[in-house]
Amino acid sequence: MKKLLHALMDTLLILLGILSAGFGLKGFLLSSHFIDGGVTGISMLLSNILGWPLSILILAINLPFIGLGYKQIGKRFAIKSTAAIGGLALCLAFIKFPDVTPDKLLTAVFGGFFIGAGIGLAIRGGAVLDGTEIAALLINKSSRVLKVGDVILILNVVIFSAAGFFLGIESALYSMLTYFAASKTVDFLIHGVEEHTAIIIMSEKNQEIRHAIIRCLRRGVTVFKGKGGLTGDEQDILFCVVTRLEIGRVRSVVEEHDPSAFVVVHALADAEGGVVKRHAHA
């Protein structure tokens, strides 16, 4: 029953994310020829230049990244993300949204807000609507110099430079504002901009949870010896570092074994070394 409720909640979050992103795109940005960053921005820029349907471009450009991320993140994530991106494409193709305002500043800010809300809700549901982060992760794994944030920054500099050339400087500047609004909204919804997130778990069933995280997520888990401040009882405390796309999976594992477990999630500025590798370590 809990698994069904969790699946229904994920589906609801993804659906709300699709509608929010669709509203941001069709209700604000498209009529003003503003774009977002990332893969969505590439799709919008190509749509403006070539005149091709945005729904087809978003689907066509994102799916290869989902395929590349299949081995890095997992089958469930790939299936959810494919469905989410397909849903966004259908939303853009068939759902009509009103053009909310001709004001360029409001269009940039609120268009970015609704797109960011859509992306954030989809991530909370275990999927993505934009393959940028997957691409950044893959490049980061093959490069010791470039970090995930660096890859995303370089990609967006290229996108907005191209927007300035093809759409004009003013549209490019408003598009940058759209991207900032979207990124801040995503950060707010998923609690942190950092790629890696630390999770601390305190539970009487720590052994079962530890083995499940190692087995299912193939993530390393560190065990600290602790003592309850109120009870004085000794207890093992679990600590693991995951990507923010995996937070929902860790929560699901914990809830399955101990719904009353105490879980603390906090962002990391950076993380390197064996603890963040995909190989399992007890």
C-alpha cells in the first residue's frame, strides 16, 4: 500500500511539473521569443531559428541524454524521465494556455518561475524534464578538471551567446533572467543547488537500511557510532552521499524498512573520492 501511495505521489508531482513547465513555456516565453537554459533552451532556440515544433525538439534532444544516463542513475529513473519528457511534449502540442502578459520583465521572471517549478516538481517525483544535468554528470565523470557546475555554466554561456546572435541582445538578456528565475525556483523546491547531497539516517533498523542502500543504489554507506541524547542508548548512524536525483530513492528505501526513522538531508558544496562512486562499499 505504501509503495502504491508513493508511486501515486511521484506520478502526481511529475504531472504537476509537466503542466507547470508547459504553462511557463506557452503562457509566457514562446510569444516573446525568450528561451531558458539547458537542453530546453537549445530546443527553444532551434525552434525559433528553424521553425520546427518545440514539442518534437524537446523530445528528440532530451531522449539521447536519458539513454546515456540509464546506466548511471537506473532503469526506473530512465522510464520516469522518458514519460515526463513525453508528457511535456504532448502538453506543448495539444494543451492551449493563455498568453498571460505582454510585459517582458514579467514574462521573463514568471516564465522562469513556472519552468523551474515544473523541473523541480519532476525531480521530486524522481524524473527530469531537462537532460542538462545528466549531460553534465557524464562529462564530469570523464573529466578531472570540469565539475558539474562548470559544465552547466559553459553550456549556458554558449546557449545565451547564440541567443544574442540569432534573437538579439535584448531577448538574450531577458532569457538569462528567465534562466536565473528558473534555477532559483528549482533550488527552492529541491533544497540546494549542489549536485551531491549528504543524508544522515538514524533508525533501529539501520542494518537493513544500510544493506538496501548498498544493494539497490550501489552507494557507499559510512557507519558512525552514536548515542541518543535523551535515552542514552547506543545506536549506529548511517551517512551516505548521493546525487540529488537519488534522494527520493533513498527516502523510499528508508520508509520501506522504518517509516519512523529520523532522516536529515543537507547539501554539500562539493564531494570527491570513493564515497561518491557508484561501486558499493560496506
